[in-house]
Amino acid sequence: MNSKNIVFDSELLHTFKKKLKGALFCEVEEDENSDEYRHVQFVGQYEGAEVIYDAIIYTLRLQHELELYEMAEHEAAKHFPDYKKLNYEEDENGNLKALDSEEEAIGLYMAEVIIDLQEEEVVKVKEHIDYDLSEENAIGLDVGLHRESISTKTIEEFIAQFNNGKVTLDDTWYSFHQEEESA
């Protein structure tokens, strides 16, 4: 990596550390963080230099669901000649508007594809850390963890292990089944 990259900018790093106010990380507020997905930034080392990491940390269950949905979209695009992504809109009360008949058919088809993919366990995911060195102000991390949720404690443990070079990833491939929602 080029040491002139802004990631190594000491002024930017100093400003970021002041923003942390002694905390181990800060959440990126613009993102829709949830129990299964957190977007955080923290300070760490890369090739002997102190840098800012911009990390997306999520559960394997969420990754699995997203991959299932992408595969179902792909199959729907092959099955429906005039396929367009489903666009869920809300009415003035915040309720979802009804889909038109073609959108409803696409949605039902995608649901069937997802069920089939789950039953066949076509999609499998495992813990991983992927680096993105193309970001301008930080080193990007894409982190999938086999946890029920991504809590503050989970993030703190990950950062501590990551910064100490002691992250141990589970090599097991996992497949998940969506739980039935009760009415």
C-alpha cells in the first residue's frame, strides 16, 4: 500500500481519535445499524502504521439471508421477461402499499425459490474478514461472524482480538433456515 494514502494522514487520525473520546470505536450513524449489522470505525495497525478501520460487521445469518434473496432475484429475472426489482412503497400512514399482480407473482416466485434453496442448503457461509484497500479515508473491513447478534460487547471483543492479531475465525460452513413468523 502506498504510504502517501490518506489512510496514513496523521492529522485525520488525530481528529478521529479526539472524536472517539477514549472509546474503542464509534458507530457510523448514517447506516441502518441493527442487532445483526453494525457499521463502526476504530483505530488499528496496518503494515506497521496506525490507521482508521471502517468495518461492516454482521451475523452469518444476515449474510445467508441476503445471499438467498440475491439468488432468488436472479432466478426471478430469468423466469419473468419483464422483471424489475420489487419496490416496496409506504402510504402516508407508513403501511406498505399493495403490490400489483405482476409484482405479487414475482414476490411469490421468489419466496418459493428461497424455500427451495434453503431446503437444498445451496447457500453456505462462514466467518470471514475481507479487506478493502480502495477506501480513501480508512481501510475497509467486511466481517461476517457466527453470532446471534452483533452487540457492543461482540464489537469490542472483535476489535481487541483484531488489534492483537488474535482473531480466530470458524472455518465451518453454515446454512440457515428462516423461522416461521407466527401471526
